[in-house]
Amino acid sequence: GENVEQHPSTLSVQEGDSAVIKCTYSDSASNYFPWYKQELGKRPQLIIDIRSNVGEKKDQRIAVTLNKTAKHFSLHITETQPEDSAVYFCAASIQAAGNKLTFGGGTRVLVKP
Amino acid sequence: SAVISQKPSRDICQRGTSLTIQCQVDSQVTMMFWYRQQPGQSLTLIATANQGSEATYESGFVIDKFPISRPNLTFSTLTVSNMSPEDSSIYLCSVDLSGSKGYNEQFFGPGTRLTVL
């Protein structure tokens, strides 16, 4: 089955700096890659996603890139703010096979003011 | 997106007992899932709740331990049976929704925090 690795496990950045989280996946059939943000005590919240027919996607301060050949994808947060502090999870799935998500281990991001 | 609710939001249970968690969605959805999130860990898929048929379980999870019901397209239950302290986790349901982007996205319920003593 699918295996998703996520790095780093923790990331501390100064407010205003950029944060980058990287994930690799094992199943070349995976074609959907969402990112979730989970604040303490809250549910995971979908913040951005990318499908395998797209190499890059941007939404305000958040961007995701996908390299299908290398089987890795990354989340980029620019101009970080304290409210970006949370745990971020990447995931992968095969949408035609029921969209069962396999999650990475998570990255705890701390934005220091 | 949709409004997804879970009951209970949290519970403290004694070992050997069972707890049934409910998940309600405000619109009809085809795909519903149950995940487990152990303390400080990532999310792991337990099973896909299929409407009108038995749930499909992932490796490491069995129906006797985690029986699931899906009586209609807006509701599902997960039972954690014969609980032990190792079952202490957050249990989350999720639904697959077809949105304005033209493909399905998955959204999570608020979770049920279970503590087993």
C-alpha cells in the first residue's frame, strides 16, 4: 500500500519568514495530494490540494508543488504569521479508488513573533 | 463543504466496555471514512463506511473490534469494542464531497476524544 513520509517533524520559523514542508509517496498511482492544518484540539482542516495533472498551485500565502517523477510534493508558506502555528499533515490518495487518504507523520510548525 | 458533527465529543470509559460514536452529515454523501489519531500522532484510516453493505477495513483493523454501521447516506456509527487503554485516541469521521473544483475533497468531523482507564 501507499506510504507517505513527511519532513521535518518540527519546524520553528521567525514571523515573516517562509516555511517549507516536504513529503514523499511510494505509490505511483496516487493522484491526489491534500494538505491539512490541525490546530490544537481542532479537526484537520483542508488548506490546499493538488492533483497529479498540475505541477504547482498557489492560494495567497500558501503554495504546493508536485514532482510526479520523483514522487514528492511540498507545502510552502510565505510571510508566516503566528496564526500559522499548527500541525500540518500531507496526504496522498488514488481518487478513482475511493479517495482513501494515507497521511504523513505531520509537521509541527511554530512561528515565533 | 458540509456540516459534519460527531457525538460524543469526548468520553472517559472503563476497560472492557464499548463505546459507539456517531457521525452525522447535513447532506447525502457516498463516501464516509473513520480515522484514528493516537495522542501526538498522525491519522490512520480504520475503514470505509459503505452504505448498504459491510464496511471495508484497513490492515490492522477488524470488524469485531470496530464494528461500523452506515444505515443511510448521512449517518454512520463506529463502535470501539472491549476497550483497553491502548484504544485511547481521537476518532474522526470524514466525508468525501464533490465541490466547485470538479473533484472530490475530504472533510473531517470534529472528532471524539476517547480515554480508556
